[in-house]
Amino acid sequence: MAKIEYNLGELADKAQVSRRTVRFYIALGLISPPLGRGRGRHYTDTHLQEILTVRRLQARGVSLGQIQRHGDVRSLESSLAEPPPPELQIHLATRITLEPGVLLEFDHDTCGRTPTEMQDIARRCREALTPGERKT
Amino acid sequence: MAPTSGLFSQDFQSIPLTGVAVHAVGQGPALKVTVAHHYRNDEPQAVEAVYSFPLPEEAAVCGFEVELGGQTLKGGIADREKSLEEYDEALGRGVAAYLLDQDRPNVFTAYVGNLKPQEEVLVRISYVAVLTWLPDGFQLIIPMVVSPRYFTAQQIRTLDPAELLHLTPPAVQGPLPYGFILTLDLELPGPLAGVECPSHPFSWEINGTRLKGALAGQAAMDQDFVLNLKLEQRHQPFCCRARAVDGSSVVLLGFHPDLPAGLPRDPLEVIFLVDCSGSMAGESAAQARNALELCLRALEATDRFNIVAFGSEYHRLFRTSRPFNQANLEEASRFVATLRGHLGGTEIYPPLKACLDQVLPKGHTRKIILLTDGEVANEADLITLVRHRPLHGAIYPVGLGRGPNAHLIRSLARASGGAAEFVHPQARLEPVMVRLMEKVASPAFHPVSIDWDGLTPELQSPRALPPLHVGERLWALARFDGQAPQRVTVRLELPGGDPLVRPLEPVRFTGEAAQVLPLMLAREFLRELEDEYQSGPAAGNRKAYQALRRRILEISKNFGILSSLTSFLVAPERPGAEPSEVVMRRVPVVLTRGWGGLESAYFPLQPGAPPHPSSYILEDAYPSWRYGFRKKALWRRDRVERLCLDFKIVTPPPLDPQEHDFRRLIQEQHAEGWWSLNEWLAEQVQTDMETLVTLAQKLPLLPPTASQAVATLSALYLLHTRFADRHDQWRLSAAKAERWLETLKISLPLITPDCLSWLENALSGQPGPCQAGDEQ
């Protein structure tokens, strides 16, 4: 079962920050103060998540001052959340103009033709399009 | 949320630090300094003060005491992280605790925990160090400022946030309610010829070899304290031995060799690497321009040179270094005149790497002169870069401004086999640059070895003895657990010359100063280990890295001196204490006077480009920064500063006529060493052009050379008479001019009161030596 109470050292190690950083974050009001009093002071996964959120925000260039002024790190992160960028789709194709307004397209993902073969097909298409030879 | 904005209230009532007192006691070159911080909590709640402050990078911090309610509590050394846990736990229980960290070798942070309302506490930090050695005396620098630093984008991602916060204490421009007082009591090795304090109003009295002095009242902590001590006699070699508490012996050796005269000068490739980042704007950039003008004119025709200006990006004057001639000198002068603090951030790494990795011109020795305030946080990366390129060029960094990063500047010089210099804006730049150029141009003693009477020291610092430059001193410390050496022999090799061998007999060092030597040795040794440790584990060598870590911890704990891996902790038991909420107060510091980075340190060079990612660090450290990056916002920020923080714009005073004439004379010297004849020069020697032209016409030389010879003699006459007291500033220029005159078979006669008759004597070939400083 996962441990849910940490002392200062354990929390810092888990969040991969120094013990001093945890104390600074608490002093600046960026994360919640420890639970309990005296020797019984301890931290929980909530503290861990708060530290990780502050680190993510800092990595995005948000200053501690800005985080401090906003108050709640989680809501600040949500408000800054940007829609994920549209997924990039790469579509490679070779297009050959047969005559004005008529294009021949080879899809590279599905068509395994060589450039010579493509040119050959294009030549035959042009022949098929030649006036007089057009079939009805 | 815990209130933290109280620090920046206009009346500054909530700053718990009320004053700093520094007391330095010295015997010989050894120095023991106590820095006392006085804290008082005027708030209705318990507070924890966090104060980041500077100490000298070579300081061995050996004492941490707390005076509380008439009781003195001594701190002990323990692992850094463990100490913090104990400290935090003590605060959680409602008891007081005090912690001291080393963030950089020259930046420290004190945590003064659980100051109850109206409680006062005195925190004393003691360190030992040595006076900085100068060829004609000593220099004492007591750092007072932690200037804003530049963080690279990678550091922002990888540095621990607490380290960033320690290195960027909240900074304000204008007065703070606390300042510092300073008292000195130094017993020097010889009588003093002069005392100069360019940084502060300082009064002193000299009694034989003893100097007692004090600051005139409390001073603002906006610049380092600098004291230059000139000795009547030159330094004597010395070797002393002290017995440590554990019974071992520590030997200190100081030796300042003279360079034999007439040694051939190797052709040099001199690269001037000039910091043009925002923090240099203002007086530091002006210092850099003046320094460059002086250094350029000290080059010889066989040398090659280049200038690289760096900030967020870097610009080279020439694509590769070019020969030193008049055309290239003039182009360089035009380039130098454009240098300002105009290039944004301080990315030293790329240009330094580019300089070191350039192909070296055949037959040349590379020397890099780095002009900077050194305000960066990636010191370890830069030191590693240089350490891994030992033969790619010696670096001669010059620390400019009122609070340069001495750790970086000294470390780069040490790691590359170069030499460092510092120039306070109010000190004279010229003698320092002349001294620097002598170091650059003269061959260094290498290798340097010490025979410790056939014994092998348990510890030695430096572990590998670096090349010894002219005007530098050999400084070595060694510890012997058993028998101590009775005779120490120094051997200095000189390329193309006979080795210099000097035996010395250690004299017994007693008294309090004797206790300083073991600590100094431990600190020097630790520093070398820490430099290595900061470089990170080499590939596949994690075991060695861990061993290094253990060694640092062992030395730090055994000698009781602070390191990057340990902390001093005082956590007294207070039975019956009740847990209570403690509010953290970061103590603000005054922004370094003359620091030019406010307007441009993190600003994008291209309009519309996003600001550097580290701008937010400055925003946190400097509250009004958050007004933004737009011009209107800048104007608003500026206005607020002026209204709230008594912001004053200081314009530099105009040069006095004597200074102006001197600089002009030096700057008009041609690359080959001669001067051109002109009205101004004729006027300076109280004659006219016509008379000088007539003199030139009498010479059996071609017209341009003849008038250059007359002009050069006139310039030398001026240097030897009107500027005789500045001999240390013009000796390189004069030497170059005399070498040029020698090629025309003209030598200088003794100076006489009448310039014209002296010129005639010189040109008629009357022999006679001319000695520096000869007057009428």
C-alpha cells in the first residue's frame, strides 16, 4: 500500500526538490502548510501534487510572484492550459498536371509506383485525353 | 497564504535585520574576520529571517555563533540536508534554530528561525582568509553585495528553486534601514607607504607596521569594501610553520620571483572577450572600453588579436584574429567605442568555448582577456569548460564594477593558468591594466615545483602548482602529520632560461595567526575538491564521484569549516516551548550601485521577441520588475521607482584636463610605437609645429620617419615630465616607443628642464640613459 504521510525529507525526495525548496514554497504560500503540529507535522500526496504543479508552472515561465498572486496553483494551471495542438498529418503525394484543370495524384502511402511508372501512367492518360481519341 | 509582501513596504518596518558589523584582525597576510548580523523582530508574530549575503570566495568559514539573551551558542557542522531537517523540526516544535548554508563559495544564506516578537539576536560568522597579494602591497576586499545574476535557460529548468532564491535575494534600489560598520586592526609584514580606500569614506592611523582603521559611520551595503595597502619595501619571500591543534604541522610558502631581464617575447594571439550584457551598462562598460584601449596599445607588431563582444549573443570584430597593425588597431578602436551594456543576457559559455576551440595561429601563444562583472550562475559549467581545455589558452579575467563575482573570476584564472585582476570603478584602471598586460606578455615560470625536504605532505594546496606569472606570487600550503620539513626548496623553470632555485627555512608562526594556517589549507583544498565535484560525475565514474563527496564531507567536518555539502546549525533545546506559526521574511538587499541590468539584462534584443525565460527570476527578486517589458510599462516602473525608492541617476563627472590629456597622449600612439606630429602635441611641449618640423628637417631620415621621431621624443618627454607620477601607467607605451627609436639609433638622454634643447640633444645622438621618473 502506498504511503500517504511523508516527513519533509521524504516529500522533497519524492518531488525531486531540496528540503529548502519545500519550505520556501510553504512560506510563499505556494503549497499548503504541513498537517499536524510539533513533532507530528507531516505532508501528504496533496502537498506532493502541489509541488509538482508549481514546478510545471515554473517550467512554463510562470514566476513565483505570479503563482503567489493567483493563490491556487491548480486553478492557475487549468486556466493556463492550452488546447492541445492539432495533430499533424503528413500526406505525401505526387501530382502531375495532365492538362489545365486535370490533375493526376499518386498517394505515396498506398501507391507503390516508381517515378518512371508514374510518368508512364501520366503519358498514357494524356494519350487517353487527346481529342479525337476520346471515347464516349 | 503567509504574508510575504511586508518586506517591501515603503517604511521597511518588517525587515528583521537591523545592522551588520565587520571586524577584521590581521597578522602578516593572515586575516580573521568576524561578521555580526543583528536581528530584531518588530512584528507581533514570530518570524524566520532568511538572509543571503556575500563573503570572500577564499574565506574559510570556521565559526557560527548566536548570542541570545546573554547566552552564546556555538554552531556545529553537519550534512546540509540533515541540518535543514533538524532546523525545520526545531521550528516546528516552537524552539529557535539557526542555520548557515554555502550556496556558492562567495554567497551564503543564514536562516534565523523563530524570532519571537521583540526578540533580538546577534549572529556571528567568522572566517579566515589571506590578504590579496599585490606586487607593491596587499588588497583587502570585503564583499558587501550579491548582485543580480544571469541564469541560462537550462539552469532555469535544472537548478533547484531554493538555490535560485538564495542567489537572488529581493533587491531594492535606494536606502534600506540597515547598513554596515567596519573596523580593522592589521599587523602588516612591513611599514606602509600608502593606504587607499576607493570604495568608502575610511579613516585610519598607522603606528609602525600596524594599521587601525574604521568606516566613517554606517555605510550602505551597495558596493564591496576595497582597501589598497602599499608597502614601503617590496615583498620578501617567506616560509612559516604552524602547529595545528591535532599536532600536525602546516607550512605556508610565499615567494615572488623576479623575471630575468632580456627574455625573448613570444608572439601572442590575444583575444579580448568583452561582457556587453545589460548588467555592464554604465560605469562597468566605460571601464571595459578604457581597459581595452590601454591593452590594445600594449600589443606588439608580432601579435595577432581579436575582440569578441558578448551578451545574449556574441559578435566578433574579425572572423579570425588579425595581425596587430595600425589599420587593424583603428578598426578595433572604432569597434570599442560602440561597446555598451547593449547585448542583453550574459551567455559567456558559447563565446568562451568558441575562443578556446579556434585553431591557434602557428607560432603564437593564446591569451584571453575577459572583461566582465561575472554576474552569472553557471560558474561550474564555465570552470569545467576551461579545465577540460588546458592548453587552449590562458584566461586573464578582469573583474569590473562594484561587486564582481570574484568566485568566477578567480576560478577561471586558476583553471586556465592565467591571472585575475579587479578594478573598482573609483580606483585607477591604468596601473592594473599595465600590470595585467605585463603578465600576459611575459613568459611564465613553468613548471613550478616544491621540495618539502624530501617529505610528502598529507595535504597540499594547490595540488598541482600553476604557472607563475610576472607580478604574481607563488603561494602554497602543505600539512605534515609527522615530521615537518626543516628546509623547503622552490624550483621554477623558465622556457629558454636557467631554472630558479630558492631554498627557504620555515620560521615558527605562533599566536592566534598560527591557527589560521590549517584552516586556510583545508579551505583551499576543499575549494579544489568542490570545483571537481561541481563538474558532475564523469561517464562511468560514479564511484569516484561519491568518493569525492565523502572526502569533501570529511574535510569540512574534521576542520569545522563550511562547504557546499554541509551547514552550520545551532538548535538549542528550549523545554516547554509551544509550537506556533512562524512567518518567513526574506531580507532584502540593496541593488549593487552602478548595476546596469535593470533596463536590459533580460530584455529581448529583437523587438517583439519573447523575453528571456529567466526574466521571471528578476521579477521575483525585484518587485517593480513585474510592470512588464513594454516601453510604457518601463516608463511607469521608472516613475514608481523614483517616487518610492528615492531613485537617483548618477552621471559620471567629466574627466579632469590632466586625465584627458594623458588618455589622449596614450591613445594617439601608433601601433608600431611612434607618435604623429600635430599641433596638440607641439602645444603640450610648449612649442609650435613649425619649430618641431624644423627639427625634423635636420635629421638624416626620410620626412615621415623624421617627423615621427620628433613627435615620439616629444611624447616621451611629456610622459617623463608632466606625467612622471603615472609611470606605472605608461611604462609599456614608453618601452614600445623606445624600442622603435632604437631602430633609428636614437636613445634618450637625461631629462633636462628645457624640452627643445633636450630634443636637440636626443636627435644629435648624445648618449645617456633616461630613468623613469627623472625630472628637471
